[in-house]
Amino acid sequence: MYGFEAMTFNIHGGYLEAIVRGHRAGLLTAADYNNLCQCETLDDIKMHLSATEYGPYLQNEPSPLHTTTIVEKCTLKLVDEYKHMLCQATEPLSTFLEYITYGHMIDNVVLIVTGTLHERDVQELLEKCHPLGMFDSIATLAVAQNMRELYRLVLVDTPLAPYFSECITSEDLDDMNIEIMRNTLYNAYLEDFYKFCQKLGGATAEIMSDLLAFEADRRAVNITINSIGTELTRDDRRKLYSNFGLLYPYGHEELAVCEDIDQVRAVMEKYPPYQSIFSKLSYGESQMLDKAFYEEEVKRLCLAFEQQFHYGVFFAYMRLREQEIRNLMWISECVAQNQKSRVHDSVVFIF
Amino acid sequence: MGDRGGGCCPPMDLFRSEAMQLVQLIIPMESAHLTVSYLGDLGLIQFKDLNSDKSPFQRTYAAQIKRCGEMARKLRFFKEQMLKAGFSPSAKSLGETNIGFDDLEVKLGELEAELVEMNANGDKLQRGYNELLEYKLVLQKAGEFFTSAQRSATAQQREMESQQMGDQTLETPLLHEQETTTDLSKQVKLGFITGLVPREKSMAFERILFRATRGNVFLKQVPAEEPITDPVSGEKMEKNVFVVFYSGERAKNKILKICEAFGANRYPFAEDLGKQALMITEVSGRISELKTTIDAGLLQRDNLLRTIGDQFEQWNLKVKTEKSIYHTLNMLSLDVTKKCLVAEGWSPVFATKQIQEALQRAAFDSNSQVGAIFQVLHTRESPPTYFRTNKFTSAFQEIVDAYGVAKYQEANPGVYTIVTFPFLFAVMFGDWGHGICLLLATLYFIVREKKLSSQKLGDITEMTFGGRYVIMMMSLFSIYTGLVYNEFFSVPFELFGRSAYACRDLSCRDATTVGLIKVRDTYPFGVDPAWHGSRSELPFLNSLKMKMSILLGVAQMNLGIILSYFNAIFFRNSLNVWFQFIPQMIFLNSLFGYLSFLIIVKWCTGSQADLYHILIYMFLSPTDELGENQLFPGQKITQQVLLLLALVSVPWMLLPKPFLLKRQHENRHQGQSYAPLESTDETLLSVANNDSHGHDHEEFEFSEVFVHQLIHTIEFVLGAVSNTASYLRLWALSLAHSELSVVFYEKVLLLAWGYNNIIILIVGIIVFIFATVGVLLIMETLSAFLHALRLHWVEFQNKFYEGDGYKFYPFSFALLDDEDD
């Protein structure tokens, strides 16, 4: 019921919305980042983080810290919060929350499949998986030899199964195939998520369609840039674009025929929201594009909190936390490797 | 302002907060630690953070704090291990040598390493042990399975053989035999894997096996009866023993991978029966062997933990104090020469001597060549508020502080709250039966005070325990008011002699008091029991309680205004006396003070005058004749004068003060613009000292001051009416309380009594008790408490209380314990 969410939203969603807004207040601020960037050692980072919400998760770590430990513990906190919210959630919020994790699930599937292709140890791979994207039989993925098997053996039990219907081939798995599979899956996932949000209606649909459209457009740009100079045909490329977003459909047509980064730029500059992103970059440069996109995303995610009575805040919170963990990882790596001059290259301030 | 108290009143500890001073300590580096530690023992100085612009890890003692954090982590590790092993760290600290910080660190490190190694060994052994247990289980279960399968297989084979024997005629080609033998050899090549899989995963396991091999496996599962400890995770879980038969190498690889993925532990298994028996005995032998080793290891570990546990508390305290010392040291700024630390902080004036002694002791004990320098700084910054409370007064002070911490040295309403709070509560909660119940409950807390204060209580119990003295006072006062109201669970008693009234005839008792005649002297104390239950009880009590509420309210509000006078005198603010205190007194008393006077006159003379009428027509038509409402001669002219005074006092409050303030400011400003030429070194110095604390003379915005004064005046004038009306809640709640207890008494207890049935009576008594405890004793206490709180915070304190101070938090080791948990 559009416009009347306020009347009934709090019956089921009020508590969790309050929780998630409380969590949001715990996100690190620019002042925190400034302090973190001045740290000399990882212990300094731990000391600083102990004053934040990460404190309890880091306080029992013995002193020679590693970047991985910090990231692991910070992720653990996010996972704990997510699980708590999922436990409390009722339909359709619980489904919505589950949708948030599918992206990680796809990444994990791809990680394991690629890993086994290169003969890595499964346990080692499992440790690298994002804990939000874990499912029961994930380790069994290593058994599969081709996509059909992959689907038939393991994924049929997971929520990802419907997305697979589009990319089942009997071809053996190789790097190229896997990458295409990842993108097809992600594409199907985004479209499904988009449809689900539209079905929910109201402010959720409004805000999530904006956020997901941005995500889809970013993917389209990334796919285009990454596939320049590969043997991916134009038609194949177009198939990987999602069927929604600001670029759909005309932008996709143009992106599909792009041959170098400047052409992509020319296409994107026709769209006002992306103009500002590309105007920051010099010609021929694509290194800083990721950061520019992340900054734009963070801005949009923060805006999601400005409105009440919708599920977008959950999505936004999870994404912001993930960005924060990426920031922490980058800072920790820079500190650990004594590259402090590069600290600001990839850190996206959230507030 | 402020070092010397106003000479108007005798020193009262609680009435004004302690005189504070900003002190500066210059401490030589070498004795800094000891000095701070002594000051922490003393606990009478609040350090200012002089390094607030530095982040925590850039400060001088960041490394030490990190070490403390590390030690605290080790201690937490020990605690966790002790809890796991089922010890609790003993509270008794064994009297032994005071261990140094560095030694402690080394010792903790050693102990941790030892414990970790022991744990690792223990874990390894435990893991082996669990594996063997699982293996044994597999051997047993799979053995059972194999024997049963073999039995059926042999039976089948025999059948087959007998068939074959029958078939085996001369025509049988030789080739056929060959085929059967090859068949047999193929069967032998059928491989199998045995192992254990967690039960909740067993279904998925089976499904995946089936899918992966396209059904070309045979899986047999047997549930293990009791939960087994998993060797890898060390958790107890339910498991199934399984045997998978497969054919071919590829299938084997797949199955192995799947087993791995499902965390299914595989164990070798011999087909041969003899070998099986051998293995079982061997495994059992090793199990018992391992068991003794593990037990020995555990014993050793327990001993270690016990020794740790004996000193745990002491170490914990040591680490905590060290950490707090370094935190404090981090707040001090480093001198330019880096040879001494400069501390600034607030301390009560009375503590000067103690602090100096502590400094001397520290300098002496640390063999430092120079002692610490103690000097008092002059500042215009507002000092923190510090009341020296004891366990009785602290709860009342908390009630005031919950509204706002008193401004430095302003009149503290806490002093009066000690009496007025329980009294106003009791006015609403007047029943000496309920009062006694409350008193008994709170006496329990007070008697067991020592024991209860040392242990952790629940949330609500904690709160009740904290307020035990408040509740005690409340219950004592409600016993008193209960006696005045003559109520004991709503039953009147003739405690102070017989009722003054008797019936004129037999039928008068229930109806009205009109049928009563006075036969004795007036009932000496409180309400005459004869009123109870009569039809005119309510009108009588309502009138009594309503008037009483107004009297109490006017008295308390007057007290509030008088306190504002004390504040004005204390802070030498004559403006507030002449243009705030005096018109406020006049306004309140000419209206509601006069009403109170009328009430008392009416009580004394027994007149029938209508007070509402008098008060309302005093405004509406002050010139009219009073007629029958005349209470005393000259009433009309008095009323006219009072009304005039009230009307005059409003502009008196509103207008002069802002203009006078403006003139004051202008005078000062003028003086200032010429002053700098004559300024001496001293003032320059003080300016230099204070430049960080902002300028004392702020911009004077006349319109702002005027609007502020306007709001104040309106608030007071309207407040005088609404606050007086607000005190009527005393009557309303008291009425509600007595009516509720009447309902419970008559409609439950007496009704149940009337049935003459023992069961109904018991049920009635139970319901009565629960209703009394739940509704009257708990909920009514809470509501009366809240209303009393409101009357203090709003009606009383808004007359004088600023409440914009901040609390004094001394650096003290005694407060450390509460902080952490």
C-alpha cells in the first residue's frame, strides 16, 4: 500500500529498523578514520578500534596482530549483527535480508570453483569465503567438474538454483566460463532482487530500485571495461547486462559496442548522475573508477537512511559496513606494509 | 565569585557544594607514577585532560597502556580457562609480597605460555582420544553390519550354490564357470569406506552421494546411541556410523571429497573378522592408555589454574590500577624540558593538606631529588560540584541530581528533599498498615546491607536496594500520615481514645454524620474513626485533604522562593533580591498565601464561608460586598490591597531587571575600555591564565535578556496558579489510594468472609494479599513516588534551582571496580 507504510510498518519492522539505525550510529566517522590513518602499527589500530563498537571483538586477540585477524573479527561482528536481525525478522523482511547475502553466495561459489580448478586445498578456500555467503554443502562444490554437475550436485539445494537455469552448459569449467557464470548469476540475482523489491512496493521499492539500478549500472560499466580486448562477443556482452537501471536499454546498446575506455566514458557522460563520477577522472584512466563508484554508492546508501518505514536501510547498512571493513582492511594493509602515503587512495569516508 | 562563602549562613555540608580549587601539580618524571598512584588512593582530585587534541596512541604512555591491555587480556584468558575448568577465582587474597608491574607482566606471560602449551598438548591428546573413541564405535557398528550382511550373504550364496549344484549338469559350458569367477573377482574389487557423519547432515550427505555417483553406491547408516565428541571441533554432537560401497577409482575420489566436505571422519576397517577383533582390543587398550595420560595432564592443569586463581583477584586489581594510573598520566602535559609532567585538576579546598602530604610521601618514597610542586590556579571556569554525602543522604542527592547537577555552590534542594520528599509521598500514601509493610521490606534491605552491597543484584532489586533509606523514610512518614488519616488497610482504629461522636438513635450509623452527637472531647489525633463508612466521609476528607494540599504546596513553593533569596545573597546578586525575590514573594503570597490564610481562619473559626467564591470574586469584582463570606473584619480592604500588590508585582518582575542589567553592562564596558592602561602584571597574568577558558564578558544582547525575563515572568505568574493546582495531586492520589484499599477490603475480603465458606475465604484472602501487594504496595508506591518526584523537580525546584553544574569525578582507585563491570 503505497504511502501508508507508516500505519503498519512498525508492527513487524519497527524493532529491527530501530536496531539497524542504532547499528548505523556505530559506524566509524571521519574523525575515526583520520585517527586510524595516523596509526603507526596494527596495535595502534587495535587500540583505536577498542574505543569503538569493534572493541569487544578485538580485545581478546593476542598482541602481534595480522590484517586478516582484524578483518576477520570485524566481519564477525557484521555477521553477528546480521544473524541477530535475521532471527528477529518476519516475512517479507527475512526474505529481503536473505537476498542481501546471495551476492556473497555467488562470490563464494565462484571462489571455490576457481580454487579447485587451480588445485587449491578446499579448507583453505573455505576460510577465504565470506561468512555471509556460506551454505551447508558449499564444500561439496569442489567435486563438480562442469556447470551441469555443479548445478545438479550442489546448487539445486541453494537459493541460487533458479539463477543457474540460464547458464547451464556441459562445457568444462575454465576461468573464462567461470567469470561469465559469475556475471550471469549476478545479473539474474540482481533482476530477481529488483523484482522482489518491486513486489514489496512502497518506499522500499522506490529506494531499493534506485540502489539496485546503481549497482546494475556499475556492473554494466565494469563488465564493459573488463571485457575490452577479450574474445567476448558483443551479443554475449549484452546478455550480461541487467534488464533495468538507468542505462537500460539504450545505454546498454552503446556500451555493448565500446572498444576502449574513452568510448565508455562518452556513453556514460550522457547520463547526468554518472557525469560527476566520470568528470573526476582524467581521460584514459580507469584505476580510480572503482573508488569513484564506491564514493557515489556510499553517498546513496547514506541517503537511504533519510527516509523511514522501508527495508532499504538494512541493505544500506550491510553495504556500508562492508565498505567500512574494506576501508579498515586497506588502512591495516597500508600500515602493516609501511605504505602510509597510499592510505587515502582507497578509503571511502562514510560520514 | 566563590572561594569564600557568603557570611549569611552557618556552614552546612550539604547545602552548598564543597569549595573547589583548580590546582596545578608539577611532578618530576621519576616520581610521577608513584605520585599519581598515591593520589588515586586518596581519591580527591579530578584531573583535567590536557592532551585532548592527541589521539590515544600518540600520548606519552600509550605503550604502557597497551601493555596493560595485553595483561588484562591474559587475565581474561585465565578467567575463561578457570570458568571452563569449573573454578571460580577465590575472593580471598593471600597475603604475600607486593609484586612489581614488570615482574607481573613477565609472570603472566610465563603462565600464559605454560597454560597455552598445556592446553595444546591436552587438546592433541583429547583429539587422539576422541578419534579412537569414534574408531571404536565404527569398528563395533560396522562390524555388526558386516557380520549380519555376511550371514545373509552366505545364506544367499548357499542358496545360489545349491541352485548351481542343481543346474550343474554336463551341458554346462566351461565358459560359464569362468564368468562366475570373474564376477566374484569383480565383487571383491568393490571398495568401501567407513566413518562417522554428523546426524543432521546425514540426509544431505546421502543425497549428495547419490547424485554425485548417479546412484552407484550403497550406503548403510547406523545411528550412534549417544552423542560423541567431535575430534576437530571438540563439541558433542549426534553422529551416524556409515559404510559406503562403491566401485571404481573415480567414484572413490568423489566420495572422499564429499566426506571431507561434510566433515565426515573416515576410519580404516578390515573385512576380516579376526583382524577386527584384534583391532578392537588394540583400540581399547590405547584408549585406556590415553585416558590416564589425559587425566594426569588435566590434574596438572588444574593445579596450575588453582595457583592462578588464588592470586587472580589481586593481579586483576593491580592491572586495573596500573591501567588507570597510566590513563591519568596520559592526561598530563609534558613540560618543555621533558623532565616533569604538569597536571591540572580540581580538588576540594579541604583536601589541600592531604594532597600535599601525598605529594611529599611520593617524592620521599621514590627518592626523587625534587618534590612535586603544588599550586592553586585562579580561573573563571566553573568548578565541579561535589557534595560529601553518606549512605543515607546519597540516595536523596541522587533524586536531585537526576534532574540536574547543582551549579557550583548553589543552594542544594537535596537538604530539604530528605524530609519533604518522603513527606509528600506519605501524604499520597497515607495508611499505616501499608507503611508498616513497606518498612518491614526496607528493613530487610537495611539489616542485610553489608551482605547485599557486596553482591550483584537484579536490575529492580538493585534500584530498590539503592533507595533503601529513601523507602525507609517514606514508610515512616506514611505510618505517620496513616495515623493522621486513621487508616489501617482502610480500617479505622480507635487508637487515641474513643470517638468523640455517638449515635443519637440506632439507625444513624451508616447514613450520615448528621445523626451523630458529640459526646466527648474532640478526637485527640487525626481523623475521628466515626467518619469512616458514613455517607459524608468523602466530602469531609476531600475538603480536608484538598485544603491541606494547598497549604503544603504554598509552603513548599515559598520555601523555594526563599532559597532563591539565599542564592542571590550568596552570589552577591542584589538585583535578584529586589527584582525577583521580593515581587515573587508578594505575588505568590498575596494570592495563594492569602488563600492559605483564609483556609486556616476557616478551620479555626468554623465559618461556613465559600472560599472559591471569595477567591474568584476577589478578581472579578473586588469592590462588591462579601456578605456571608466575610471571615474577618476589614477583609474587603485587605483583598483590594493584596490584589493591587499582586498586579504591581508583575511589571516589577518584568521591567527593571533587564534595564538595570544593561546599565550594569554598560558601566563595566566603559570601565574596561579605559582600564588596560592601568592594568597591572597580576591581571595580565590572570588573563593569560584564563585565555583558554574564554572571555568573561560576553556580548550583551538586550533583546535576548528582555525576552528571557519576559518568559520568566510569564512562567512565574502562570506557574503560581498552575503549580498550586498541581499540588492538588496530593489530594487526588491520596483519595485514589484510600478508595482502592477500601475496594479491596470490602469487595474482596469482607465479601469472601460473608459466604461462611472456608475455601472462599482462603481464596478471598489470597486475592486480597496479592491485590494489596501488587496494586497498593508496589504500583501505588511507584505512582506516589513519581508524583512526589514531579512536585520536587517542577513545582519546588523551578523556583530557584539552576542545575547546570557538573559532577566531581575524582580519580580514585575505590571507584575503579564499579566502572568496569
